[in-house]
Amino acid sequence: MSENTVVATDAAFDKLVAKGVTLVDFWATWCGPCRQIAPIVEQIALENQGNLTVAKLDVDQNGNTAMKYGVQSIPTLILFKDGEPVERLVGFRPKESLMSKIRPHLPQPANS
């Protein structure tokens, strides 16, 4: 993990995704594609600070949440908006493909 992402757990998951826009990366240490997408997820977290919370949930240590959201293959990225899942992205994807699904849910800048 980095300073740009938070660790998600079964115990604190609902509170984590309750408000705002949160991207949750469901992953495991043994998953090759998870390691491939990790730097992209980190970039997205860094570039969208203040508008997007990015969390990583290890499915081996937090199986209840993975089961609750029907995560059957990893990496799975689920975008939550005020506690509700609004996008599900399964497998490795390039950054722009991810952002094309995330961007419409981010807060829009106010017109000055």
C-alpha cells in the first residue's frame, strides 16, 4: 500500500464506502494481474486525491466482503458512490479504460 490508498477490511468496509466516491481494488498477494494493475490504481489514487478514495481489500484476509459483493475473480475493482456500487471492472485494464468508467462518477468542478 502507499500513502495514496487505504487498506479496506471486512470490519470497516461499510463505513469506508458510505460517503463520497470510493474505488475498491479486490486483490490477493499471489495474483499476477493484481500486481500488474497495482501501479495504475496507485496513479489513479494520486491523480484524484480529494475527489476519490482508493482502497485495497485483500480477498484472502477479508473474504466476507468479497463474498458479499460477488467477487469471483481478481483483480476486481468496484466503484462505490455513497455506499452503493455503481461500476464493476474485472481483470486487468489500461488506465484510460478504468478512468472512462470512473470519471462520470467523480464530483464535477464548480463553474467559476
